Amino acid sequence: MNRSLTPKATFGLVVFLVVVWGINWPLTKMALPEVPPILFSGIRTLLGGILLLMIAIRHRSGLRWKENKGVYLILALFNIIGYYGLQTVGIGYLPAGLFSTIVFLQPVLLGLFSWIWLGESMSWLKWVGLIIGFGGVALISLGGLQGHLSPVGIVLALLSALCWAIGSIYMKKKSAQLDSLWAVTVQMLIGGAFLTLAGSATESWGDIHWTASFIGLLLFISIFVIAAGWLVYFKLLDSGEASTVGSYTFAIPVLASIFSIFLLGESITLTLVLGLLLISFSIGLVNRKTAPKSLPASAEKQPCQQG
């Protein structure tokens, strides 16, 4: 069920989301030398799901497993296994700020999918925005291909964005039959367990360095980025249009790049700046509200006829 938020509450949730999801990228980059990527993706997601389960278990009636088990599996496939799995592997190929910039083409894809599957409005400005957005990604990709950046990382970032967009649209489409807390919890438990098992089969637990810094990064990401972040994201998604909610996230790659400069010493290149500007501008066009056309004066004066 859709529940509206006050402007103040929306602003507070948006600020929280863009900050924690922005800093997530450099923090993940910092953690990866201490842990194999798939295992890290599974552990942090599974831990986030367990933390949410401790809260959700008090409201057992909201689970409705028999009715929603198929929905939970699809959400886990796209939002966790696809998005986090591809993300955690792909970020090893690119600078964190650049990788997050490409992944956050997702709001543009979200605008397109919300038009196709949810029937949300799609003006010519949104079409222009889509073209500019893909142009921004192409610019960043070309800049990366000319230097030391990996084409594999760019492809993984694009696939990660696609999985996230599809998962978000599907969550929005099924929101009427889902309890948001249980939906986030179960997809994390399923996806986290799958990724942990996949990591256990292909990687070694002995390669994890359980240092104090790694444990701190793991706990911060699991609690704030995974558990709290996804709850806030789907709360915003449930309370408004999917394409509009997508526009909130344009600030995340900006913050990710800023945090990466301070935490990782990454540099800002001209192609990254230009591509980021194009993507941000495209998201603004995709989510711009057009004013409704006013009725002719004669129509406004004409009284309504009752049948």
C-alpha cells in the first residue's frame, strides 16, 4: 500500500540515502583487499538481512510466504544477486567514483521502465534525457577505454544498473501485496545466502583478513548501506513515482566521487566530469514535471452535466 511522506520526512530520508550510498563505493573499494569479492557481497547482504529479520519477526503476519515467495525470489535475483554480485566484482576493475557514476545510469533506466511497465508519463523531454544519459555513459566509457580502465568493469557496471532498475520496478509493481520490511528482509536473506554459497564454492574463507578495520567496514555497510539504505529506498519508492524517486539518486555518484577523492586519493578526469554532468542533466530531464495544459475559457465556464 502506498503511504505518502511529508516533504520534511522525504528530505531527511533522501539525505540519509545519498550520503550512506555515496560513501558505500569507496568503503567497498577499501574493504575488497581484505576479502574475496563474492564472499564479501554475500556476507554483508546476509548480515543485513539477519539484522532486519530481528525486527521483521515481530510482525510475522506481513511475511505471507505462500503468496509472495515467487516475488521474493525475483527481487533477490535482480536486487541482490544481480546488482550486488555484479557490483562487488566490477568495482575491482574501475575507480569507485567512476564505477558508481555508470551504475547510477539506473535512474534513467528506471524512468524508461516505469513508462513501459507502470504507465507513468513519458514526455519528449524524458526521451531527450534518455539519449543524453546514454551519451554520458558512452563518454565515460570512451575515456576509460583510452586509458588504463577496464571495458569489463564498464560492462559489469551497466549490467548492475540494469538489474537494479528492473528490481526496483518490480518491487514498485508488487508493492500493494508486499510488506516492505519483509520484502527487503527476505530478498537479502535469499540473495545473501546464494552469494555466500557461491563465494564459498569459488573463493576461500581463508583469504579473508578479519582485521578491526575490515570488521568495522563490514558492520557499517551491512547496517547502514544494506539494511537501512534499502528500507529507506523502497519507502521512498512506495510513496511516489518510480521515475521521480530515481531522480533523488543522481547525487550519489557525485558524493561517491568526492568521498573517493578524500578516502582513496582518486583523481577527477575531464571525461568523468563531463559524463557525470550529462548523466545528471539527463536525470533531471527524465524526471521533470510538465505543467498540465489549461482548459479553454469556454470549457471552464461550461457547467458539468449530470446524467
